[in-house]
Amino acid sequence: MRVLIVEDEEMLADLTAEGLRAKTMAVDVVYDGADALYRTSYIDYDVIILDRDLPEVHGDDVCRMLVKGRYPARILMLTAADEVDDKIEGLSLGADDYLTKPFVFGELLARVRALGRRSIPPLPPVLERAGIRLDPRHRSVTRDGRPVTLTNKEFLVLEELMRAEGAVVSVEDLLTRAWDEHIDPFSNVVRVIMATLRKKLGDPPVIQTVTGAGYRL
């Protein structure tokens, strides 16, 4: 899941991002509404955590413009106002959910996950290809019945390859889905992950490098 946090309280934004990244989400952070509109112009997010009281461009206007432009992400609106009328107004703008600050991180996490399930097409209970069995729900992988222990990034990359069902997945797509904006696009992290994946999955090799295009399984 890729998440954008739009919050002008920088410490709150950064701590929330750190918590979500620990739950294997790719998280970007911006501190004003104008930057949020710029990021969403070229990045597809699954969930946007949007503070209502933002500088530059108000959160209401950000929400209104995203909804008008049919931006696909689900929006969780944050506000310090706890009045029912404020919640109704926020939801009427097109937000999918509403959370009052201060909040408990566990509740925010549950709401983000719930919105993410609505944003992302449901995965099959288990993905199977080339003798590999990947269970997204239990985060387990086997190869010909043999358990394979993967890091979070290795699991996410393998999942993207298996979801592609034999199609080539570009390095750019892998970086977008498994990392956040802070990753250097010229980094060799994908190549390193592929090397460790191939080693852990064993013989015969199942991940193919397609020169100039990406990888496929």
C-alpha cells in the first residue's frame, strides 16, 4: 500500500509515517496542500491522510479538487474539530473517513488498512506460479513445498512479480510499489533484492531479467 500524509504539524506527520513504514507501507510526507496537489499529479496513492487545516491550500480544497479530478485514492481526513457538523462537512466534500486529533495510532492504522482494502483490488487468497506459493494474508512463501524466509522488501517485490502473471515489471514500477519517494531512482536496490530473491528461491531460476525493460517471473 502506498500512503501520502498531508499534515503541517511536522513532528506528527513524521512520527505517523515512521509507524506506517514499520507496518510495511510505502509512505510519503508533505506539509502543505499545494505540495499535496503536486505529488498527486504524478504519483498514484492508495490512501491519503489529509489534515483539514493546512497552509497554502486548505485541506477542504485539496479534498474537493482530488474528488473532482476522480483521483483514485481513499481519503482519511484529520481535524482538531470534534463537532458532528464538522465531520459531516468533511465527509460531504468526498472524504472516505474522518478522524479527530489527537488520535491513537492503532486506530489510524486500522482505518488506513480498511481504506486500503477498498482502494486496492482484492488479491487471491494465495498466489501460485512456477512452484512458488505466496500467501499475502499470512506473509508466507514456499517453493515446491519448501518454506522460504523473506524480508519485507523481498516479499513485496516477489508479490509484484507474481501479480504480473508473467508480464514484465519495470524497475520504476517496483520502486513505486515497494519503496517510498526517498529511494534514489538510480539506486541498485532492486538489483540487490533480485539477487537475494534468486538465491533464496533456489534452482531452477525463475526470475528473468529482461534487458532494458525489467523483470518477470
